[in-house]
Amino acid sequence: MTNKPVKVAFMYDFDLTLSPRNMQEFSFQNLIGTTKEEWWKDVNGFGMNHNMDGALSMMYKLITVTRQKGITLKRQDIVNLGSDIEFFEGVETFFQRMTDYAKTKGLELKHYIISSGLKEIIEGTKIAHNFERIFASQFAYDENDIPFWPSQAVNYTTKTQYIYRVRKNAMDDLYNARSVNEYIECKDDLVPYSNFVYFGDGETDIPCMRTVSKKGGNSVCVYAPDDMEKYKECRKLYLEHRADYLAPADYREGTELDKICKTLLDKIASYILQPGETR
């Protein structure tokens, strides 16, 4: 194998991909004292009335609803909302297991979140430390650490820019649109598209799945094991060649999803050149 580990990127949606529910349906829902049906009806209705992007509508409502209820949310309070988020079976150990397995194959695997949810909430989860970067919607904060405006709003199509940012290691200066489009002379600095795997759960992940797959990587559509409707949605994407694989969202060792991931890592490792080889 080459002395320098080959870079691999696993990229994940968050809601319904790693967690069985949307992140607002845990502590935040209890905080504002509403049902998930009422919350999303309010968010979606506001967005429709103002022809507004869904991520922006969600962020606006998070700020205004809490203020209307006399609740002051600072940044750390929003981060704390992630503390009780639940995950599918095996998620909490999955990332390290995959990283360790990749290492045995001469691969350097890193994990990334690309989500339309809130970065701050994801940062407060028990799995946040596993990710090289968390790309998601986030707020700008005033001198009192209170959110006043979105600094990033990520929707299902703008998610794709973060695939290019990972590839080019242009991950910190999100304000700089030029960095993600700049030509890089040394191809060794790039993560090959063939070494990308994107995990999503449905139609809102199609742009990312298609982007990765078209460029030689792989996409995996996961569904809650007991949710027949989500299975049908994933199967449809698979049959339409929008997702390369589908599997129940069971991340435990030995499951179908675990085997798919290891097979993909094996495939990537098989293309590592031995000293003196050319291809």
C-alpha cells in the first residue's frame, strides 16, 4: 500500500437518516409546548404564505415562537437542545467502527454532516465529536449571544456545495464563494469523488445522492426498519437509479448497512496502487 493513507469521506444527512425524528421534535418541542404536527404546520404555512425557503422559515419560527412565549434562547441554549436527541440502533458506535475498519485497509475515513437542520443543535448531540465538519443551517448572534439572523441557510439543493467543499478542503471560510470554485493544481490535495459516500433518507437528498453518484462515488438511502412508507420511498429512489444502495437504518455491526459500508471501503481500497504500480 502507499505510505500516505487514501482519503475517504462519508457524508450524512441528519434527520431521519441518523435520528428517527426531526431534531426539533425532541427538547425544542417540549420547550415550546406544542405537538410536532402543530409546529410543522406553523413553519410550513408561514413559508408558503411568504414564498420562503423552508430552512429560513424554520429558523424564523424558532426565534419568534420562543420570544412570543417569553423564552430567551442564547447560543448555548440552542446547543443544549441536542442533548436528548435519539438515534437509530448502532449509530453511536458506527463512526469509530467504520474509521477503524477503513484504517485496516489503508484508508483515512472522515465523517461529515450535511443537513438542513440546525448546526447548533447537532453540536449538542452525543455523536457530534465524530464529525470532521458539521455543515448545516446556523444563526448569527449579537453581543449577548442571542440569535438575530441566519448566517447559513442550507436546503436540499444548496447542500451540494458542501460536497465540493469537502473535496477541495474549503470548509472553514463559508462566506467565501470563490474558494469552493477555485482550480486546484495539485490533484493529490483533493478527495477523489470515487471515495465519497453520501447517506440520506429520501427525496430531499436526491441532489446530493445524484451529485456523488454521477461523479463516481456512491449513495445509500436508509429507512426506519419499521416504516413501510419510508422503505417504499427509498426503494423508488433505488429503482430510479437516484440511490445506489438502500438498507434499513440499523447501524449495528453485522447488519445489511454495516456490510454495505464495509464493501464500499473494500472497493475503494482495491484501487490503492502498490509501490511501482501504474494505472
